[in-house]
Amino acid sequence: MGRTGALESALLDILGRDGLVTGEAAAAYAIAEMTPIAVARPSTVEQVAEVLRLACREGLAVVPWGGGTMMGLGAPPRRYDVALDLRRLDRVLEHEPADLTCTVQSGVAVAALQSRLAQSGQTVGLDPPLPEHATVGGTLAAAIAGPRRYACGHPRDYTIGMRVVLADGRVTRAGGRVVKNVAGYDLCKLYIGSLGTLGVIVEATFKLLPLPRATASLAFAFAAPQAACSVSREVWRRGLPVTAMWLQREGGPYILFLELGGSPGAVARSVAMASELAAAAGGTPAENASPRWQEAMASPARGDTLAVRLSVLPSRLPEALESLAVLGPELTVAFPTVGSAYARWPATVDARSVAGQALHMASALRGTAIVHAWPSASPPPADLWGAAPPAASIMRRIKELWDPRAVLSPGRFVAGI
């Protein structure tokens, strides 16, 4: 029996026939033309631990897989033997409406969780693109936050506990299930955004928010980003009950989208105030504008577009957007109060040249940029993450301590981690 047969046999013993995918079907889990030998689909935390013990013992490389909406983020793995599909871990384990907390398994789709919480008039501060596919675990691993970040904050702000399986199969806990966790290091913040290189998130506990009683959506068109960003800052300064806000451009004007939520009276007053602010800055209603922020932020494992994510000081975002426009993106989405932007180009663009110019431009503005999605038909450059951060040596040391055999997503993260 060869290596492939031995691996399939061992996984079959752990997972059973329903939990194993092999052969041509495994191609659906390819990353940058790399296809795993097998796909493990555990239905229990114990099976996740058993798969990782096997991988650690046999020197296999494992890449955790959620809904697949962010698998294009990061460099191709140096090795790729097993895809760990976590979508069968899809239970809501605990929901305490009175305490505003819930605990779920990591394979729950974000849209399904939001629908469940909405029955109690609550929501969780997770806002990934394609939420009907994006899983809770994948959203946390990729640290992805959409337009609701303006009101809800980053996913790490609402995650109060986790259960994580380490690379050697040990099952660990971080944080707790109550809002006031005070003991020890907040390891949740270490795992969030680590792109599955430090551990496999199998459960998460969140603090929740009440849903607003009334909502309204507005969109205004501006000729230049400076005016749109000024309105967004003034909306923030006046404390309008904005639940989501983003700026969008598809080669034409800059469209500022505002979503408001609160009491009916507060929403009505805020609609009038926001409209006055926009008109005073030269904005006009853009009633037929279509929101496309999800397209700009999604990063599937295989695609034909180039996308760059840029982060600068919010005060320099208009300058950054004007510089990006020179590079001719087909779609740009920005979050004015955060200072981040996503720009996307079609398959026909010279991806290597454009990405290099975008990363250089971000550096010139004292910001950072990464390649958020790369056309799968082209070999990716070595600097998808941009220049290594000052903390790279510390990050490598943590990886060596957590995962000394480089089992989890080797080479996917910043600085080749």
C-alpha cells in the first residue's frame, strides 16, 4: 500500500466513509493548483483531534477549510496533504438571550447563525462577504470584517471564548462563555487572523447585540473621494445611528452607502440629517446604486481576478483612493472611518505589475497593503503579504512553539509562516 492508500485507510478509520473525500472530488479543495491527497470532513471535535494527531505523527500538512470564501487569501501552502473541511461542525451549542451570549461550532454558516439569533431579536458582530457560505471559524481565522465594522467593531471585539485543536491534536480552550473574562492571556486575539496556522478553531463564544427596531438605507454619489470621506467623518462625529457604511466606485462617481438602525424616530431624524450633510458636500442621491462590497472582499481559492487590500490612516484614505484610481480597478470598496480599501482588477490586467504598484503606493502613504486575491492561472509573487512586519521574528517563534512540525497551513501566512 502506497503513501496515498495508507493515508486514506487511516482517515477512513477515524472518519468513516461519510467523512472522507478522495480522488477527483478532492480537486474542489485545490489552492493555487495544489490538490490535497484527501479531504477530511469530521463531525466531532474528537475526530478533528484524531486527524491532527495522525498528521503530526506522519508529518502531513493540513489546511483547515470553512466555506471557501477566503481560501484565496494568503500564499499557497508549501505542502498540502489534507484539507480539513469543518462544515459538519454546524451546531449552535448554547444561546442565552438574557445574557446576550451564544456558543457555536465553527462550521456554522454566518447567515444561518444570524437567522437563528434574529428570532430572539439579536445579532452577532460578524459581517463577512457571502455569509450564506462563510463559516464562523473561517471568518475568525481570516479576521474579515465588512461594512458593519463601523458599528460592531472587528470580530475579535465580540469573541469572548474559543475551543481550539492544536497541531498535535490537543484540545484547548481560550477565554470563556461569559462577557467578563479576566484571567490569563486573551489567546482568542492570537488565533483570530492567524489564517489557521496556529490551531483549528472548533467552537466560539460571542457576546451579542440587539437588533434595531427600525432601519433605513441611503446612497449618495460624489465626484471625488474627499467629499465622500468628509461626510462619513461628519456622520461619525455627530453620532448618527449608522450600522454600516462604505464607499464604492466602479469607474464612475464615488458612492457613499449608509445603513441606519435604531428607534423609528432616531432613524427618521438621521435620514434627514445625513441627506443634508451629503447635499451640502455636493452629493446627490444614488438610489439605483447596487451594493457590491461582497464581490470586492471575497477571495475564493480559485478565481481570475486580482484584488489588493490597502490600509492607511483614515485621514489619508482620499489620497489613497485617488492613487488607486490611476491603476484602473474595475471595483473599489473602502471603509472611510477605518482607513481600509479593497480594489479589484479583471483577469486581463498585468497582475504582477499592478499589484507591485499598489503595494509601493501603500508604502509611500505610510500604510500597508496585501494581495487579497490572485488570479489562479498565474504563479503568485513571493510578496503577497507585502514587506515582513517588524514583529515577524516573534510571529515565527510563536508558530514554532505552537506547531513545531509545521502541520497547519505551512507557508500560508505573513513572512512565510
